Amino acid sequence: MPPNLGSPVTPSGARTFAGSVRFLPPLRSRLGWAVNKTALRFARLARRGLATVSDAPLSKKVEMNNWEKGNFINYAKMNENLNIVRQRLNRPLTHAEKILYSHLDDPHGQEIERGKSYLKLRPDRVACQDATAQMAILQFMSAGLPSVATPTTVHCDHLIEAQIGGEKDLARAQDINKEVYDFLSTSCAKYNIGFWKPGSGIIHQIILENYAFPGALLIGTDSHTPNAGGLGMVAIGVGGADAVDVMANLPWELKAPKMIGVRLTGKMSGWTAPKDIILKVAGILTVKGGTGAIIEYHGPGTETLSCTGMGTICNMGAEIGATTSIFPFNDRMYDYLKATKRQPIGDFAREYAAELKEDKGAEYDELIEINLSELEPHINGPFTPDLATPISKFKEAVDANKWPEELKVGLIGSCTNSSYEDMSRAASIAVDAMSHGVKAKSMFTVTPGSEQIRATIERDGQLKTFEEFGGMVLANACGPCIGQWDRKDVKKGEANSIISSYNRNFTGRNDANPATHAFVTSPDLVVAMTIAGTLKFNPLTDTLKGKDGKEFKLKEPTGEGLPANGFDPGMDTYQAPPEDGSTVQVAVSPTSDRLQILEPFEPWDGKDATDIPILIKAQGKTTTDHISMAGPWLKYRGHLDNISNNMLIGAINSANGEANKILNVTTGEWDAVPATARDYKKKGIKWVVIGDWNYGEGSSREHAALEPRHLGGLAIITRSFARIHETNLKKQGMLPLTFANPEDYDKIQPDDKVDLLCTQLAVGKPMTLRVHPKNGETFEVELNQTFNEGQIEWFKNGSALNTMAKAAKKNKQ
């Protein structure tokens, strides 16, 4: 095989999970590479003829969505690129590979090897939520371009706090966040960006309802962007700097993911829901198991799931570190496109359907098999989304782990589970309970995922059912799922249990109370347990007592995947950009404490860093929530200096086991992490952070990379990184480095000084960390890094944005 064309991938090094993973024979032996040139050429032509689509029916002009004009689906170009790559690789391709390779910037010359090559890609779309959009647009503004080059939308969903109910909470948010919303509205108008106003819904639901289409490539500035995989789209969460690249017409770079296949057979029934598939997979792979890989669902079981159910599964793939997740195009997706007034897209996708699924014989690095007929409902948690327990064993787990048995709150909705199917199934359980005179025993909240869902379930009666059941209907926004919850029923520090249909349940994530035990499950089980008011209720086997004193068992949930009378769009919440936005003035006050025009970071001085302190040696899980908390800090997402006051305040210091209390080595005083970093910066002292495994997992929060850079950090040195965070650090001109020997983490003490030999930075080469213990002899530690040539330029120039500006300036000369 010619060099650099992508060697056949074998599953060596893959893990085995109690018989649930099997390995495929090596591709080289299966395809028979020992053939002469004539036979090989014939095989290539034969494969191309069998596996590709004719360009003729793909030349139609079909708009990407109903909101924009002139942006057409380009299946013909995708097919052309894919044919080029097929001729080069001559092997069966997975579904996700087809989509990625069909979006290559240079399909002829791009090196392609899973887990190694850096792919340069041309996404079809960019999507930003309001919290991350502020920084993305501020960065785009500093690039000096007149408008975005790639279709882009902004969605207002993160800044609405759940307090007393939807309408009042929305009105309050519009008042409190007026300055930010005005900035987003005017900047979107100026730079040709679609703007979804507050109340329109959660970004991922709006994308699924309006913009996702099979075979497309989307990047979004939120970690749950993979939700769109439910419509056969490769949708990947990124930092704002990545979004800026694509908005500015630069190719987007992604390390070629490995491929994990999940083969589904059988059919779910009863209390089992699509959510249980990803809860099961999370238990198998853990929060780190999907890192650097795309999870690709396939097999006959995929035909039995609704489009929105597939979206739920893809959405929560972010919790296992996956680059994204995806399902093959099928009739359920077509039905959903038709129901959301996009039938022409569905018809067009049927023309390209051969390439909207995996090739026969496609090779996976790891393969998991799940029989849906045997799958039990699951509950995951607390404190981590991968602690998976089937409902039949959950009662025992509650007792064994001494989890608080009383259920304080049940919460359904969010971007993960707020479809019409979810809401109608949940309502059917509430109706059944109320027919026996029973309502919610625990507090109960409902978060519609979009205005369209809210309006439709209001029309069809589910909303009224939830209210009669005792539920509070919240705004069409993220709310408690991301910590935007003004919770009053328990005090901070009070141990309690809540259960939700959300996706993420890290410590303090929902209500900022580290003692809250948050469990994740399907909306069906949330409602059932809310009725019982206890974690030890199993609706499959247990009974409840009705108002008449008689025991009864809840009926299995029922619900339609799509509304029989179509969707009600509700209120018009979309602002289209004007044809010419050049005269629009972007609203940013120089005295604002919420918005701040960015200043470029300083370039590298070309020297090694010597005798610098370790700001903090973080121990255990350090997510982006620990590095840059959400909740009340969301209001500062557009003001880098102000939000930097939350930098690493949740990380646990290995020196004392406490959060936000570290030693300032220049003063000998203990102080907060941001205050100490500011003091070092004021004194011209660079610093590093030492971190544990999977540092930076969680949200695609670029502020977690911007803040350490802003406060004078040079490098983050860890046992391992979460994918998005590692990339975000590189984009901001920082050095994400990993211990070549993970045990070296234990050798370094928080009060050691270090030398970082930055001049050693070169592609594929290790770097040296020289450690000067406070009491002891100096020793050296080898560090690994994953920089390529372009990323090294980011470091040298001070950031990716500086590199972009430098190139733009050079082109003008």
C-alpha cells in the first residue's frame, strides 16, 4: 500500500467487556492484498461501482433549511470527495468516515490514519449557544472580517435561570441579560448570523428541528452538539476558537477519530427507552472510554428507534468522551424531516442513502453488541454519568451505598430528553397515576426543549397534565441541567437525592450543592419515581397505594414519536440577518462588566521557562466545571477578565485536599487560585498546573483554556486530557502536556519549582520538565505532546487567533 494513504485499521489494543465486544479479522487478510496490480485496479473499480452513488441525481438544488436562502446541500461534492478517498484507501468505510472524508479540504493529499492523522475539514454549519457565542463572536470581531463565510446560528438558552416558572423566568432573564442579548442580536445582524432569541429553545433541539440533515458536518460550541447525530449528521462540540476558524473560511482541524461500533439488535418494549441504550454504553465505556473516537450505532435495532430517541443517545455520548455519535439514515429520520416541514431534504437524502450508512464489512476499532429485547431500564450516578445500575439492582445499590433514599426532586426535559415522544410517554404515566388519585410526591419540573415542543404539548394536553400532576413548567432553556437553578428546598451541604432525564451529573452540576446525589435516567423512570417519592421504587415490579387505599401497578408508558396533528411552531423567535449588515453597530459598552473587547495574547518569547511555580497540583476529577464554573458565572462569559475570577476554584489542591486554597510561593500566604495567579502575573512569573487523568472532561468550555492563558499560565501538565479541552488550550497558545510515565504525577509536589524546556517543542518529540523539589535533588520528567506544525505556530504566535491575524496581514501586503 502506498505510504500516508491510511493503513488498514485492526482492533489491536481494543478492550473486551464480558463478551459484549468482539473483534473483526484484520482488514488486510480479509480483502486479500496479495494481488497483482491489474487485479487490484479491477477490485477498486468494482468496489467503486458497487458502493458509490451516481452524481446525476445529486445535482439538485435543495436548501439546507427553511430559514436561509442560497445555502444548498452539496451531496454531489461530498460524493466526489468520497470517491477520491475510496480509490486511495480501497477498503470498506464506516458511516462516520464517509461523512468526515466527504468534507475533506484536500481529499487527494490528506493523510488519513485513524487516531493519528489531523484531518482538515470543511463543515457545513456552525452553531453557538449564547454563553459561548459571546467569546466566539468577540474573537471573530478581532479577525476583522465583514461577515461569516459559513452558515452560522446563535441560540439563547444558557442564561435563563429556573426560579418560579417559564414565563416569569424568561422575562427576568431578558431584563438581567439585556446587554448580552443586545450584543448578540446586533453582532449577528452585522456578521450575517441567524439569531434565535431567548425562549426559542435549547440549541440542540433547534438544530435537530431546523438545521440537521443526513450526511452533514456541523461544529457547535457546546459539548452536546452530537445530539444532531440522531439525524445522521456528524455534529461535534468545539471551543469558540474552532468556530471562529470555520466562520472565517479556514479549514477546521480534527485528529482522525477511531471508530467504536455499537451494533443494536432486537426491539425495546415496556419501560425500556432509548436513554437506556446510552446509559448502558456509558457503563461499558466509562467517561474516558470514548475519548478520541466516534460512536457509530448500526444494526437492525436502529430501525426500531425514533429519530428523537436516536438524538437522545447521541447527545449523551458526550459523557463518555466521544468525539461524536451517529446513526445511519433510515425511515424514522425521513418521517421526522417530513414532520418538521423538510420533506425535500428527506427525499434528497434517499437519493444519497447508500452513503448514509456504513459499508458492508466496515472495520471498527472496538465493537459492542446490545440486544434491545434484553435491555433493562438503567439509572446512572450519582456524581458521574457512567456509574450504571439496571433497575432490578438499583434498590440494593441504594442500600449498599447509603444513598439518600428520599427523592427530593424529579426533573424531565433538557436538550437530551424533551421530544414529543418523551413528553407524551411521561404524561401517560402521570395520567395513569392521577386516575388512582395520586400525584407527584416529590417536587417535579418540566423543561420543554424548544418553543415548538412547548406549543405542541400545550395544544395536545400534555402540558396541562404535568401541571395537574403537580409539575412546574420551566422556560424553554437549559435551566437546572447546567446549574441555572435557584433551588430553595435544601440547604447547601445537605445530603439529598434528585433524579433527572438530563445528561450530566457531576458533583454540584445542577444546584451547586456538592452533597446533592444526582441520578440520570429516562423521563419514564423520573416520573415513576417522582410519584413514589423514593429511590427504592421499581415500577416494573412494585405497587403504589391509590387514593382509595388499593394497591395498583403503573401501566407501561405509551406515546407517539411524532404528533398526529403536526407540530405547532408556537411564537416566532427567530431573527434573520439583514441582506446588508455593514451599517449595523455592535452594542458593546466600554464600561460593561459583562462584555469586553479582547486584547491579543503575547507571543512566546522563544525561551525556556525556568524556576517557575506550580500554581496548583489538582487531584482527582478536574472537569471544565472545576476549571471554569457555570451557574452564576455564566453572566461573565463575554468578559474575560471578570470570568477569570472563577479559574480553577473547584479543583482540589493535592496539598491540602481543599478547593480554592493554594500557597503563593512568593509570599508564603495561602490564597484563592485566581488571586494567586494574578499576583504571579503582576510579578511577571509564568506558572504551570499539574493535573490528573482526563483533565478537562465535560463541557466544551473554552473559558477553561482562556482563563489560565489570561492569568499568565504557560502549560497544563496532566496524566491525560479530554479531547476538546486539549485542543482549546492549544488554540489559546498554551502547552497541554502529558506525563510519558503517568506515575511521575506522584513524584511532583505542589511547592516544587520547575523548568519547562519550551525550546524542545517539535512535532512528535518529547519535552523535558526539570523539577526542583523544595527539599531534595533536582530530577527530570519526560512529557509528551500532540502538536502538529500548524499548532506549534499557534504557540509561537501566542494563539491561533494571532496566527490568523498574522496571515491576514501578510495577505494584504
